[in-house]
Amino acid sequence: MPLAAVVQGRKWSELRGKRMPEPQKFFIGISDFFSVLLPGAVFAFSLGLLSGWIRLEALPHLEAESWIAFVVGSYVLGHVLSLFASSFDRGYDGLRSPLAGDPGTSVSWVRRKLVIPAATVVVGRDAAKCLEAARAICDRDMAAVRRGGELPLNVFQWARARLVLGHPTAAALVIRTEADSKLFRSLMLVALLVGAWGAYLGRMVVLLTAGLAWVIAAWCYAHFRSKAITQAYRFVIVLEGREGETARAPASPTPE
């Protein structure tokens, strides 16, 4: 038998005997890169250019130790940015909350004509329906825990936890989309800080560019966060339907 055939057969047998890598492990690494390392690198590079610490003509001549220090510093700085940028979630939740109200209750003219249409454009038209369906499932599953008081988590946190515990592939997709939202959330804070630094230095071009970057980052943040939340709700709704069909399916007769 040719040696190539033996090697190929050995590789094939090894692949057949091993499990494929779990997708959630790969996506967690991607999540760290997009939500932590990349915003920290953008902020550090922007401040370096504005302050004169970094020169573009010197970048090709930097040694490996300098790049390693930059990556480590960007990673630490990215965690700090993510910590403070998480306050933007309150503004998003406030924009999303009008869609979660009871449709039967009366609302003011401003809320009906301005707030709800704006929230619908940013969050999506089907967000309220997905939230209502997911909340009904959450209330049913967590009824025993809720007897002692309010749950220490919201519907999205419950849906994501359910996917992580029982359906890691679906959870990986939600985590990946959530990482995109965290990226732009941190970039919103980066744009604010860079714009403030540019205004302090008297560079109006930097201030205007940072303002435009903030608007774009805010829109992308709202888009991806809404996508991650609605995606988690849809997964839970579909899984609930499949489990219901399985429960309603007639049992196969046992052979005598």
C-alpha cells in the first residue's frame, strides 16, 4: 500500500474518532477580541496620535516587545472602557421600555407619536411580540422561584442562560452578536473621550470627527443589541415550540 494512502487513512481515522471543536469556545475568543481588545487598541492608538506618543512613520520599525506591550495595555484598557461604557445600557433600556408596556393602557400623545415610533425604528417592529412571548415562557418556568419576590434577572438574561445551559450552539450566536454590540458600546465612550481631548487641544476637526463617529457607533450599538436580544427570544420561542410538539407526539407502541 502506498505511504500516502496510509497517512491519509490514518488522518481520516483520527478525524472520525475525535469530536469537532465546540463553536461556543471559538466565539468566546472572538467576543473578547471585538468587545475588549479592539476598543482598547483604538483608544490607545487615538490618544497616542493626538499626544504625539505614536508616530506613523515609526510603526514599521517597532520591535516585538513594543507590540506585545501595546496589545496587553489595549486589553486592560478595553476592560476599563467596557466597565464604564456599560452605563449606556440604561439609555438603551429606557428606549426599549416603551415597547414593553401593556397595549391596552392609555398613553400620552408624546409617547404615542414620538417615543414609541422612535423606539420601533431603533429596536425593531417585532421586538415587542418576541418579548411578550419570551416573558410568558419565563414566567411559567420561573414561577417557583418568583414566589419569594422578584427575579434577580431580566427576560434576556434568563433566555441567554437557558441557551447556554441547554443549547450552546444557539448561545454562541447570541454571544457573537452581543460582542458586536459591546464593541460599538465601547467605541461610543472612545468617541466621547477622544472628542473631549480634541476639544481640549483646540482641534475642531478631531471634535467633529469624534461626534460623527459617536452617532455611527450609537446606531450600530442599538442595532446589534436589539438583534442579540431578539435573537435570544426567538431561539427560546422556537425551542419551546419544538419541546411542545415532542410532548404532544404519541408514544410509539412497544413490541410484544
